[in-house]
Amino acid sequence: MRKTISTLVLLLCCLYLGAQQHCFYSQFRLTDKQQVTELWSPQDNEFRQIGHHGPAVENQFMALRFYYDGRGAIDIYSKTGKIDDELGKWHWYPTEEQQRDEGAGCDEYFVGKTVGLGGVRLWDGEKEVRLDGTAGRRSTVGRRGNNVWMEMTAYGVEYKGDKVDISLRVDVYDGSRWANVTARELNGKKVQFATGVNYHPGSVLKCGEDYIAAWGIHPANVSKNPGPMGGGMRFSKNKFEKIEDLGGAFRIISKPASQITTSIVSASWREDEVNNAAAFVELVAGKPVSLKVMSFNIRYGTAKDGDNSWDRRKAGSLALLAAQTPDVFGVQEALRFQLDYLLENCPQYKCVGVGREDGKSEGETMAIFYNRKRMKLIKWGTYWLSETPDKPSKGWDAACKRTATWTLFKDRATGNKFFYVNTHLDHIGKNARYKGLALVVENIAKMNPEGWPMLLGGDFNVTPTDPCLKALEGKMTDSRVAAFVSDGRATFNAWGKPGDVEWESQRVIDYIYSSAFSACPSFKVVTDDYGVPYLSDHYPIVATFVF
């Protein structure tokens, strides 16, 4: 009886595991299309004789394949996470209709002549050595519990006057975004391996001491409508001696060893979660490496705006902050009671800044808010855009006193230091705008001899073609232009005046400029609904940056 119960329990467990299975493998010759767990070829290269060009494995997040030749490349099939066993259903190549109607993934990662994502070759001290097997090639696929794997071995690879047998293996796991890649010399000989991650022009890139992340659009190859996707790798920095940016791939070269292991990951815009550059880079890094910045002309709280008065808008400003969660943000036109309202209702933030009228609390404050748990404020100050910047004063032909507030922060999450300057150029005086911005640029150069990342945001009251902005050329970059994902919306909405193309282009007057960041994944003019028609007569702008 006990034996019968044990057998029944074991059977039920097997059925449960089978029902929960989300990992699959695939390998077959094109001649008969029969799935096999092992293939052997004395010819070494049977790229065109094997289904999807070589062995393949998949889980919920991605499918990976080896090419059955000597390039040592790993290619990605980007999944949406909605369908299991896409290798069995579509053999790597679903139609456009199946992608659109059934949620199938797509082959959008272009490997070309590179190692792709985590593929491996040998390094002879001067160049990469392909894994061309003079004594043949073998590939196997298999399953062990919630893990599936593929392995390919090239026998008799010519390397430094010797012949070596090199095996590459990829393991993927149910529920894990990460796959492990193991390369080894089967006879225990020490060699140097070369691996890495490829990328294409315009990609968001981040290379740390033990990880590589690339997010971008690969050139159209199989997919007719390619979208952005990411390829990332983690590795032990103690096992590798060199990291190189080749201008199309990051390559890492191992110290002499008989075996190395790395971990690789991919994601794409098709997913519900990790579907943008900032999220992907942080997934690969395993820690926050991005910074979210907002600039917002909040509109004077004492202005006679009727239905758009501050009392009607202020709750929407809280909803904006709750939704956008910027790490730092600057406001323009804010009066003391408006700042107090935000601080009282958003205790995660602190702010610095002084009133422009008296250097204390009177008048517009160029306040800079920061998340106090993430950011450590090192120092800050305010100066006036005038001939006497150290005291409250009106400069040149300005209609109002104008100021700039600057801060130096240390990001507790990354240890990085960065400056943030917030300003509001005059709305009337052309000379005041020109000389005011020139003064800001001059001060930026003085305050940052170390070349730390720099942010400059605010309401500049000029459109992108205004000569005033030439002061920033070659020194800082407009995030609207530099961002991997951006938009062309106006920032001044004038409480909803009817717009056309000309109206849109002439009302881009709010900016976030930057320098010395690795990348700017996104820029957005925030026009979302926060319970009121308009949060201000300006839309907030938000940009993300990677250190």
C-alpha cells in the first residue's frame, strides 16, 4: 500500500511538473524535420541543413540558438511572454500575422559576423579565432527538471599551433530571465576566450566592471518592423583581463583558463515589464544606474487664472509626482506657499532655493527638489542673472529679477556625483536671456572642474532655434534631441489654445540639458491626465539618464 501511494505521489508530481513546464528545446534536420537530441557532422558547418540553423532553447522570456558553424554566435528570438513552446509552434519564424494576432515573438536581433549575445570564440593574443572544427562538430539538447540546455562542440580547432576541442553550452531555467553560458576546453588545456555583446548605431550602452548592457533597434533582417530590444551580460571581473568597445560590440577577453561562465539576458519593447532602456540597463546592472529628472514651470500660485487657479491644480501636482517619481526635479515660478504644499504632502522630498526678490523667501524660487533617501545634498547655492550675481538684482533688459539655483548631489545608490542647475530666463529681455544663459554656462564650467555629470533645466523662454542657445553648443546636449525615445510636443500649452504644427514648434521653451552621462534613454513631455485639464500653462518634461 505504501509503495502504491509513493508511486501515485511521484506520478502526480511528474504530471504537475509537466503541466508547469515553460522551457523547451528544439533540434532537427531539414530533410525529415524529426526532433533529435544529438547531431553529429564531420563537415563542421551544416548551418543550412539544420532547422533554425542550429540547436535552440527557450523559456518564458526569450529563445536562444547556436549557429551550426564556426562563428560561435548566440542569437536571440525576442518573446512577448504570452506563449509557450514557440520553437515547437513556429520553429523560430512566425509570420507577421502570427506575431500580430497570436502574440508570437520575433527574430529581431541581428548577429551578423559578431558573437551576438554572449557567443564565444578564442583569442590568440592578437585576434579572434573562430571555432572551426577540423575534426567535426557535435550538438546536443536536453532537459533536467526545470532546466533545458543546448551544447555544441567543435573538435580540432586550430589554436596557437595546437588543436583544441571547445564546447559551448547554454542553460535556461523556468521563470528566470538569465541564461548561463559555459565555454570549456574538453581536455583541460588553458586558452583565452573572447565573448561579448553586439550593438548597433543609436543604442543605449552601459559597460560596468562586471556587466555589459545594450538597448537599441537592430537593422531589419527577418523582422520587417523591428523594435528596440536589449542584450546584456554579467561576468566575473576576476576572470577577464580586458574589456573593449569595438564600435559595434563590447568584447571581453578572459585570462587563460580551461573554462569560463557568463550569464546573459534579453528583453524587448514587446514585454509588459522590462520594456525600455532604463529598466533593462538596471536589470543587467542589478542596481539603480539611471536617474529620472523632471523640470516643471508650476505657474505662480497668486496668478488670477480662474478655473486654472493653483487651488484647483495643486492636487494634480501631487498626482504627477506620485506617477512620475522623479529622483530630482526643478520648478519655476514657484512661490513659498507652493513649495510648502509640495513638501508637506511629499515627505520623501526636500528642496533648496531662495526667493528672487530678497534672497530669502519673497518671490519666485528656482527650487530644486530631491528624493532624500536616494540623494545626498553636498552643497548648493543661488545667484542672480545680472551684472551683480551675488545679490538680488535685475540684469540688463530683463523685466524681472532672474536666478539660477545649483546643487551638487551624491547618488547614494551608485556613488556618482552630479550637478543640477535650475533656471528661468527672462520672458521679455532678449539681451537678458542671451547674457543670462552665458553666465549660467560660465558658472557651470567654473563649478565643475572634475567633469562630473551635469544637468541644466528650466524654462528658457526661447525655441530650439534661438541664437541664445548657442552658448550651450559643444558643452551640453538637449535631452529632447539626444534621447533614444523622445517626442516633439510643445511644452507651453497656454491653457489649451488651439494648436497646429506652427503653434507646436514655437512653444517648445522648456529644456533639460546634460553632459557626461553615458546615455539618455528617454525624454517626454508629460501630458497625462492628473485630474485637471492642465497642471500649469506649461507641461512638465521628464528625462532619464544613465550614469
